[in-house]
Amino acid sequence: MMKVRAAMEEVINELTAEEEVKAVMEEEIGELAVNEEQADIIRELRDLPPAHYIFKIENFSYLSNAKVESYESSDFEVGGYKWRLSLYPKGNKKVDDKNEHVSLYLVLSQSNALPLHREVNVYFKLFVYNQILDKYLVVQDAKEKIRRFRGAKIKRGFDKLVSLNAFNEASNGYLVDDCCILGAEIFVIERTGKGECVSIVKELANSNAYTWKIQKFSDWNHDYYISQVFVIGGYRWSLFLYPNGNSEEKGKCLSMFLQLEDSKPFDSGQKLYTEFILRVRDQLLGVHHEQKGNNKYCTSAINWGFRRLILLSDLHDASKGFILDNTVIIEVQIPLMTVVKDFS
């Protein structure tokens, strides 16, 4: 019983110690937040480690005692660029002679050899690991502020990452066994300059359908037939009909495709996005058979449709009314059409 009690007391003491560390950290974060209210800097704790880079420093006191003003990590690559972390163990005195905080910065490595006018836009987070709580203190700009790295301004970060008193006190968890762990997450915002402009075709309000009445259907024994050219939405179209099926559906299904006969969209680099319905009319009960499709018509895709529009067994079933008096009625309807133009 005594051993169990001692073990329980030890666990309670450990939990109490963690709560004390957490309280100290929250107080530290709160004080910094007040001091930096105008600077729009956010501090918070999280469980997940940095996604892109971890910088572990052992024998930290030797670095501090060596009177080294700053120390930089090796290059690491994120978002197609090389970066470094720059640590000021006793604070960046160039910013503030009385700076009593650890300073940490993200540096765009000179090994990138970028032209002088080139800029890299970045949103980033810097981290300090609390080895007691097993959590990371995350320091970041509020409102996802974007930092620009360009010309001589290749170093961005936080002058007051953590106060020296809080950092150096081992019981706070930042510096344990003379070891600290830092990190970074970097999100490079590259402007591709690409986009598209979409214009809805208004002419569809007037007429958006075409009906093709095929008489003496049993005599249609060629591989395919083409309807007359018709106009919908101000563009010229035609229907390609395969009475006995197309490709692997030959002998199984009726196939039909909607083809754009107009070249004017392509002449100006535009595409024509179309939503359409291909339909075989039921001439007895009005229970039509239809399929809906869509296509972005361009130079490499001028027709689109269905190889399996309707099974031949259903088409020739007299009770279903698709063929009446040896006549088949085909329809196409286009409820939506847009002109799409890419820009850069």
C-alpha cells in the first residue's frame, strides 16, 4: 500500500508541476500579447510539430557563453526556395539594446541567387518546443500577414520570441538538459497569374433545343448519320447518330454525339462549356429516355455524347414507343452554355 501511495503522490506531483509550467507559459504569453498588441503577433500552444523544419541545439549554454550574437541553421528547402533560421540567444541588440528576449528569424538564403528585384511572399510560423508539456509554442503574425522577402530585406521574424528569464529557466520546459528545439512552417504564396473569365450565353433564353425527326428509320443502315446544322445560343451545332452503335457498343446500343460546327470560339482562344441533354422521345406515353452530359468544347474536343444512349433492345421494344410508324424522334437540349477565356 505504501508503494502504491508513493507512486500516486509522484504522479500528482508531476501533474502539479506540469500545471505550474503551463500557468507560467500562459502568463508569459499573456504579457507578451499585451506588450505586442500593436504589433499584431499571436502566440499559442499546439500539439503538432512544425511541418517543415526542426532546429535542435544541444549544449546551448556553450553557444550563449561564447558571446555569439547570432547563429544560423543550415539551408533547408520549402516552397521551391532555400531558407535558414537565425537565432539570437541573448536577443537582437541591433533592434533594442535592452532586448531581454530570445530573437528568432526566418532568413531567405543567399544561395537562392535571386535577382535583386525578385520578391518572395511568405506567411510563416516559428516554434519553440516545451519539453515538459510536450507542446509547441507557436509565434506568428496575426491575420495571416504576408511578409515580403526581397533585395536586402531577407530576414523576417520576431525580436521577442520568448523572454530570456522564461527561456533559461529549465522548469519552464524550453531549455532542458541544455537543449532547445526550434522550428518553422513556411507557406510561399506564388502568383501564377492564371485565371479564367466566364460569360453566360444569353441567347439560350430564346431557344435552347433542337428536334430531329427520323422517318423510315429501318432503312438507316449506314454506320452513322449527321443531322442538318442548327443554331442554339448563337452557335452552329450538329448531331452525329449511330443507329447500330459506335465502337465497342456496336450492335448493343444507339450512340449519339453533339458536335460544335462553329470555329469562332477557338479563333480567339476561347472555349465553350456546354451542359446538354440528349433524348429519345417516347411517342406513346411521353416517358422519354435521356442522358445529361457536359463538355468544354475546344480544338481538341469538338464533339461529346454517349455511346450507350439507349439499348437497342429498348429502342426496338414496340411497347415503349420509341419507334412509332417507323419514325424515331431525337432531341438535344442545351440548358446552359458559357464562353470561357483563360487569362494570365
